[in-house]
Amino acid sequence: MGIFDRVLLTIYTLVITLISLGIVAIASKQVSLELLWTSLQVNIYGRWEVAIIGFVFFLLSVRLLITGITPHKGRQSIVQDTALGQVHITLSAIENLVQKVTRQIKGVRSVKTYIVNSEQGIGIHLKAVVSPEGSIPDISEEIQNRVKNYVHHVVGTEVAYIRLFVEDISNEVGSKPRSRVE
């Protein structure tokens, strides 16, 4: 939730708090219901300014509802406890690490990665384009072994599984993904 939504939520909560206190005052007979009804008829009934304020609060309610319902895809990370504190390693950093090690394997033209964090360790999903010169079972085994060992050595976490999907068998050099600058 961004700062704008937090400000809106604060204003919205203050207004709802005032309305709640008003209901408590009416229910405990601190404010006359007839006086309140007369005041509402005189000050609110037929006024377009009040209708606009009501519509703004309706839009605010819808925005906060949508913000609360939509899943937040923040930076997911794994946490490792060390003697000096915690180390957070983002899943995107592990994805980059996996791409680096798989691109060094002979016969791999390109690879796309997706990392899942689970109780048993991290799960690695790979979509690869391989060269037709090599044996796919041999390349697959090498990819899985190198990725598992490299991630365990560098990150220090267990790899629960590696799922490899050979997306294409291509001899084209152009199928290699271009490196990104971040």
C-alpha cells in the first residue's frame, strides 16, 4: 500500500470514527434523534455539495476495497539467520544467479526462470531452449545438477526441486536472450 492509499485510509478511518461516535451518542440518548433528523433535513437534503462528498467517499471505499483485495506482489525473499543478524536474498537475485549458471552450459541457447519459496526449500522452474547437437537428457541432468550445486553453494539454501521444461530445440544463435542492464 502506497503513501497515497495510507493517507486516504487515515482520512477514511477518522470519518468512520466520527460517525461511530455519533451513533454511540444517539444510542445512549446523548443527542436527540429528532434534533438530528431535523438537522439532516435542513442541512443535507437536496444539497449537491453533500452528494459530491458522498460520492467521493464511495469512490474512496471502492479504492480501499480494491487495494485490500488485490494480492501484493512485493519483493519476495528468503531469510537466513547468521550470527550477526538476518540476510534477505530476493527471489529475483536467485533467478539471475540460475540464469547465469545455465547460460554457461554447452547446448543451452536461452533460459527463463521462476523461483518459488516453500517450506522444504526453493523450487526452481526453468524453460530452456537447447541446441540439437547435444543429448537432451544429458543437458537436462547437467542443468539440474549444476543449478542445484551452484545455488546451494552461493545462496546457502536447499533446493527442493528443479522442474525443467524444454521449450524449444533450436540451432539459432538469435534465440539467446539479450542481457539486461538493471
